[in-house]
Amino acid sequence: MSRPSPDHPTTTPSGRPRRSVPGSGLAKGLAVTLRTMTKKTVTEQYPDAQPALPPRSRGVIGLFEENCTVCMLCARECPDWCIYIDSHKETVPAATPGGRERSRNVLDRFAIDFSLCMYCGICIEVCPFDALFWSPEFEYAETDIRDLTHERDKLREWMWTVPAPPALDPGAEEPKEIAAARKAAEKLAAAQAEPPTEPTDPQEGAS
Ligand code: SF4
Ligand code: SF4
């Protein structure tokens, strides 16, 4: 049973039951229909028309494997425990004579189960090495739930759909990674632009 609201009391101020005018409900309904018909439509004709998503939408997670050090932070912090990582240790020989051997983690498996993921973004936030990124891609529905576990190759493919970061504010300091990459590219370009040195003629000094 619906309760009387203060805006639509069911009784008159004198306490008598309020009578509704016959057909007023129909008129109100038609007024709502008319108002809605004249408003701009908000329905997206998906999939014929693709929705215009914000560039940083949380669609799927991409893995940039080269940056991953298998620190396990993302897997430990994931509230849904839906990141699966396997790795083994490898010994790296000493870089200099008399130096110490080092051990490093080698990634064997990296997978995310998107049937469990709640798109909180914690894994991306906590990754200290910038190995995980949001991609706005969202069309990866599957008929078999097991196919929603994306292995490292699939996660790598998503990486190519990650949008470029937004431009820096005017006057902002250049990020150190970009500065290092730019200097390396400039050095390489300068080395390639230098004319090759001509071999000296051994007869020249003898005469
Ligand atoms: S977005 Fe959240 S739930 Fe999904 S894998 Fe990352 S930490 Fe786990
Ligand atoms: S937090 Fe980053 S570096 Fe560490 S295991 Fe996860 S993806 Fe790899």
C-alpha cells in the first residue's frame, strides 16, 4: 500500500478524502510522455554506433612485461585474488671479474581473471615499475567464463590499445624516463650524422 506523500495528500485540509478529477492520471502520464519525446535521446545504438568513452576508461588491463620484476605486489594487494603469477629464479653471472653473481626472477605466468576482477585499479596503482595500465577496450565478453582469464600474451596485446598519456602542463618538468630516452635518441642521431672517417693512406707518410 502506498503512503500519502506531503506533496500529494489523500485528504483535504478539512480531513475529507480528496477526490481525483477523472482522467487527470491519464493527462499526467501523457504530459510525461510528451516531455520525454521532446528531449534529446540518450540511447546509444550499440553495437552499430560505438560509445564515445572517456580516454582513461577502465576497460581492461594491459601488461608491459618488460617492466615487470615479479615483485608480486599487485597479486598480494588485489582484493579479489584474481592475479595469478608464477616465476622462477635465475642466476646472472657477475658483470665484472671478481664480482658477485646475482639472482633474478623470471616470469613464467601472468594472468588476470576478469570474471572476478572488480576494476578497482589497485594493482595498477601499487605496481612500482609501471608494468600495468588501463586500456579502454571493453569488447571481450565470452560465452565460456574460463576464457575471461587472460594470460600474458593476451594482456600484452591489450598493451597496444593503451592510450598515450595526456600532454604535460606548460612549463612542467620533463619526466626523467622521457629525458633519458630523448638524450639517448639525440646521441644516436648525432653518431649517425657524423661523416665516416677516411682511412689514412700508408704511402702518404713514406714519400
Ligand atoms: S583491478 Fe582490482 S580486482 Fe582487478 S585485478 Fe586489479 S586489483 Fe584485482
Ligand atoms: S606489481 Fe608490477 S612489477 Fe610487481 S609483479 Fe605486479 S606487474 Fe609485476
